[in-house]
Amino acid sequence: MIAVIDYGIGNLRSAEKALQHLGADARLTSDAGEIARADKVVLPGVGAFGACMTALRNSGLEPAAKEAATDGRPFLGVCIGMQMLFESSDESPDVAGLGVVAGRVTRLPATVRLPQMGWNTLEVVPGSRLAAGLPDPAWLYFVHTFAPSPDDGAVVAAWCEYGRRFAAAVEQGPVWATQFHPEKSGTTGLRLLQNFVDAP
């Protein structure tokens, strides 16, 4: 069973529906016990880093989310859900992230139109399990103004160029995360989600 964490913010159901479309037993849940029992966990997110972290804390689900991201189970963070895995964000400097991945979320440069809203290509890192089987070029759908900057470049599974080069996806053991929205990225996004569903 795949638990999609429902902490009461944003359009969380789209991730659940995309996984169900692939035949996965995905369930949107705000039950910490169900999250703890799940085989795999997804942390979606839209909007602002601070608002999402505050909502996760106020829902009482932060401990369950952090445990799921650190106990060896397959875990997928999407968009702000990816950013929340990092230690902090320039968008909300006084709000701590989950600290699962070392690094900070930083603003994209003012030399480009913000937010980046639309399709862009990935530069996939060879050997990435998350991006296995994606077409070349792989076009994915982005909506964001901030992007993670991992301390360790070795965790980056795919890069993207928009004003600057940034980590579009990370892969830290069983913890995967994407700045783009695979659930809104057509067949390419579904292939990536299938990789997560199939992950041992």
C-alpha cells in the first residue's frame, strides 16, 4: 500500500489518482498509523514552503512523515514535498524543513520569468533508478520559483536549466523527490511514477 500524506493543503488528490491509474493501492490519508504501516509513502505539496511545513506540523503528521523518509521505505516527495525534505528554504527562512536531505532551497534568478510554469527538459544522471526508462529528451511539467540546492551533488538524479542549473530530482537511497509534477507530465511522468511503484 502507498500512503499519500494528507496534511490539509493543496491539491493532494492528483498524486493519489495518478498512482491509482497505474494500478497501485494508493490512499490519501491523514492517519499516522496508516502512514506507519504503508509499504511506500508519498509527500506531495503545492504553494509555499513555510505554509506547507506549518500545515504538516499542525496536522501532527510531521513525525510520521520524517520516520517514513528515514526508515528505509521507498519515499517520494513531489514539488514542495521535495523542498520540505531539505533543511531550510529562502522562501521561509525562519521555518525549518524535515532535514532528510542536506541542503537549502534557493530562489531562481530574476533574469528569467518567475515562476517557471510549464514544460522543461531533464538532464538525467546515468544510473538513476527514479528516471530509468524516461525518453531523451524527457519533458516534465514545472511550477516553481524556488529550487533545492543539495550539499552533496551525488544525490542529484536529474538536473534542469532555468536561469541556472538546479536539482530537478534527487535520489538518496530509497528517498526520491522531484521538483516537477510527474502526475501532470503525461506518459513521461507516469513512467517515473511506475518506477516508484515498482521499487523494491
